Amino acid sequence: MEKWVSYDSEFDGKTSVVQVDLRPVSSAAERKRLPMLLMLRIALRKNYAAAMMSYRADRRLTRELKALGRFCPKVNVALVAARTWGSALLIYAYAADEPSLMAAVKLCEKQRSLAVDYDIRYDPEWRIYRAELYPNAAARQTMKNAEQIEMMERYGDDLHAPRRINHYCSFPDEPSRIGFEQTARQSGFALGDPFFLAEKDYPYCMCVRHVGSIDKRTIDGYTNKVVRIAEQFGGHYDYWDCQIMRKTKLHGSGRQKSNAAPKAKR
């Protein structure tokens, strides 16, 4: 489970964090041999209806997830993902039959401190995994956003300082780029100049801009929007860049100001 990836996602109108195994099986044929899906929801009884996960609950549920990770291979269950959502942990696993999945359920039900409920579905194509859990382009970009923000914070960036942020996208042809440009403008983005890179598979490129901060939730919202627009026209979201806005103390006071520094690019 140390090799799982994690990304932020919206789920039933709430922010959630998804942890997912990108290669739980090697082929479609192997997936079809595990057609039964378990969606197992666990939470601490004391804060079952809480809106957010407490630190204590997070530690306790993480231990339970790791215990399931050790147990599931013993009963031929593929534990593929977990979603932290509100105060609960929603666990996803596939198996050949329902009794194998019920063994995982019973392991959690033995813990009196846990509130447990579950749903078992027939999902031979692993549609839930592929459509709702495996990270799409927008989700993969949120992972890149986290890496970029971490790097900029190490350089002393004031993540909440507004600055111009440039988003670069590429397209297979000129009509696709023009369609993206028009829709992005209607969605509130400023337009940069288009450019052409003959060496790229998608050589027709475009930069769109907005002014805002780069705290994680804010930049994720903008990249999600640009990714969706680019995909409407068969394009790729490539990366974003912006200036680093460092915090520096003013002489003779405790106030702080932000100074622009060279751009950081992802």
C-alpha cells in the first residue's frame, strides 16, 4: 500500500481524498475473474455523523485499512482503493465471490469501536474502479499540483499571495486550439498568444491565464476547469507556471510583503 497514489476529489458534494492502487491486476481477463465489488464504509462510532475526520479517527481508521491490506490477500480479495470522506473511510475491494468479501467485512465488525456498513455489487468490468477511482487527467494534475506547491513552499513562497498563473495546453490541430481558446475566454480566463511546436505530438499550443493564489484547493479548482475545457477539444493540459512570491519582512516593522521571483514551472 506504500506504492498507492493519493489525490483530492469531489464525492457527493464533499471534498475527499482517494488512495488508489494503479495496478491491482495485470489484465482485463484477471479483472473478470474478480467480478464482485465490496464498498465498505467504516467510521468511529463516537463521531459517525461528524462532518470532518478528526486526527484520532484518521489514525484509527488508517490502522484498520492497513490491517485489511494484510488480511485481504489471504482470502483472495483485491483491495484497490480507499476514500476518506467526511468522518468515514470508504474502502473498495474486488473478489471472485461474496463470501470472500464478507470475510473482510467481518474483520471490521469485530472492532466494537467501529460503525460498519457495506454494499456488494456485481461489477465484472470494474467500472467503479475505472470511472470513479483510477485517476483521470484532472486528478493526476492535482498530484502534480501538490509536488509543485511543495517545491515553491520550500523556496519561501507565500502560497496565498495572488499572482498571475499561466496554464499551458496543447492540441492536435488549429480548429481544436481555437475552440479551446473561445471556451476558455468565456469561462473567465485571459488569453496568451498561441504557439506552434512541430516536435510535439500535439503541436498547436495555447496559454490561458488567471490571477489567484496557489494554495492547494484554489489551484486544483483552476486546473480541474482548464483540464475539462482542454479535453472537450481533444487537447492535453501540459503544466502551469507562475512567479514565486516570497515573504520578506519590512525594515522596522513586523509586517511582511511579497516579492516576485523567477517563475516556477511544472
